[in-house]
Amino acid sequence: MKVNVYGGEMSPNEIDQYIDYVESKYAGRQICQLDLTIDGEYVDIKTYFKDTDFQYAYRSADYLVNSMDKLNDAKQTEFSQKEKHKVGENG
């Protein structure tokens, strides 16, 4: 992860503490960059996420769910038997 510090200097320990804070706040998301701007006694944090971070959505009877666990057994079986389409990689 790239970390930029503006408006002053920070020790590596301080930077690590901000990284830990942001990683716990956005658990499960991939962070690619942090901008830490020192503003007097405060620090402004700007977080950048990787573009490839997305969730899968499953369509079932014209509604969307983001987890198969929310579907009943019959719908889970139906989805497991459907042909899965491959997602292409953008180059």
C-alpha cells in the first residue's frame, strides 16, 4: 500500500497505526493508497480502494441478493445447477 504524508512528518510507527485503523475500518476491502494530511493537531485521511473490488449479485425470481445464504434450499440447488459464465479480465 502506498502512503503519502502531507503537511509535516510522521514516524513509521504513527503511519502503521493509521494503516491499522483504516484496515480495521474497511475490513474486507483492498486499499491501494492512503493520503495522510497533517492539519494542526488533526490528521485528515483519504483512502483509495482498488478498482477491482466488487460484490457478486445473484438474481433470483427478479430480485437480487448478495449472498446465497439468503436463498432457500430449492433456489440454492437451482443456482448450483446453472451454467456459470466466466468473467473476462480487463487488460
